[in-house]
Amino acid sequence: MIEAERLMLRYPTGKVALSGVSLRIEPGEFVYLTGESGAGKSSLLRLIYGGVRPTSGSMRVHGLDMRQVKETKVRELRRRIGIVFQDHKLLFSRTVFENVALPLRVQGWTTERLIPRVRKVLEYVGLADRLWAYPEALSGGEQQRVAIARAMTANPPLLLADEPTGNLDIDTARLVLDYLVGLNRQGTTVIMSTHDLHLLESHPARIVQLHAGALVGGAA
Ligand SMILES: Nc1ncnc2c1ncn2[C@@H]1O[C@H](COP(=O)(O)OP(=O)(O)O)[C@@H](O)[C@H]1O
Ligand SMILES: [Mg+2]
């Protein structure tokens, strides 16, 4: 699903965020991406969804060469990737329904078709009764569960979660992790960055560790 060879990313500021990263991730895996703040976790996830392009080396995602691929192909790729961020990025002026519906709205789904699908993914995260609420009426943990529902809406084969539990208490964090693990058991490849090592103990899985932009473990 993901193949990187001697991947290097230098930002326009000159900062080298990643260098010499070689990594393979197979379909169906659950992978933790760990490392200190500034280690390059978000940068690696950004490379995977085409938010930035590799400076050198190679990177293939779903068979696409991420150095050469055209922007239109990147947009297509993104429809097959669900993304959850630490600060969830929900739209506060829209209902939970509209937030979760968004990935399929952009694909032209009508409201009639959307309602059962949105209800189903909200049921998965235990929030089907909050369909018409606004995000500000929800707790931080509930908002993050809505963000997971939104990332699932289009049923993507790959889900990237960038410190999705960073702002949550430990019980809520475990719950969020449980949802991601459940999705993985249904076949979704999940890559989750975290620096919360306690969390990893509740669901042991492959750990890919970055330090100062280089891999220090878990490459194979
Ligand atoms: N847009 C950017 N422009 C320049 N430097 C950046 C940018 N984003 C991140 N960096 C730098 O790249 C390094 C890796 O950052 P990041 O991938 O965010 O690490 P992590 O997610 O592990 O905390 C850091 O030194 C950070 O300051
Ligand atoms: Mg980060």
C-alpha cells in the first residue's frame, strides 16, 4: 500500500524534516508512528496523502508515484484516504450530519443517499442521536468521534490519524483507539501517530519510530 525508498523531505524553509526513510506498509496493517515532537510524524503522513511532495527518494501510495503524480490524481487518491487530525478540524457552522457527509457531498451524493450512510458511521462511534447537533454542543471526545465518522464516510481503504488522542483524557483516548482498531479489523489499513506510549499497551501493534527525521525502528 505504501512503499518509501530513501525518502527525503525538505521544506521551503530549508528544514529537512525526513531523510533516508525506507518503509513498507502492507494493506490491512495497523501501524503506530511514534517519535518525539518534531521527529517528522506529521510530515510523513502529509507525504502519504500528497499534502507535500518528496524532495528526493521515492514514495508510492496505492501504486502512485508521489513525486511525479499530477494534482488531479492526488485529489482522486485523497478520496481513498480518511484523515483524522489532533484538532479534528470540524466545521463549527455545520451540523454533525453535514460534517460527516462532506467527503461524499464532494463526490456528488444526494442528501437522500447520504442520510443512511451518515447514520451508519455515526452509529459506529455511538453518536447517531447527535446527527442534527452542532459540534460546539459536543465534548472534545465526541467531536473527535465525529471526526472519525467523517474519515470513514467514504469507506476509504487507508486511514491516517495524526495524534488523534493528543487532546483527550486516557479513557476517551482508549475509546478513540478502539474505534480505529475496530476499523482495522474490518480491513482498513490504519496509520496512527502518537507519542502516548501508554496507549500502545492497550492495543499492541507494529511500531514505526522516527527520531529527528530518520527511522529508528519498524521499517521492515
Ligand atoms: N510547513 C513546515 N515548514 C517548515 N518546517 C516544518 C513544517 N512543518 C514541519 N516543519 C518542521 O519539520 C520537522 C518535523 O515536523 P513534524 O513533521 O510536524 O513533526 P512531528 O509531527 O513528529 O511533531 C520539525 O522540525 C518542524 O519544525
Ligand atoms: Mg505532528
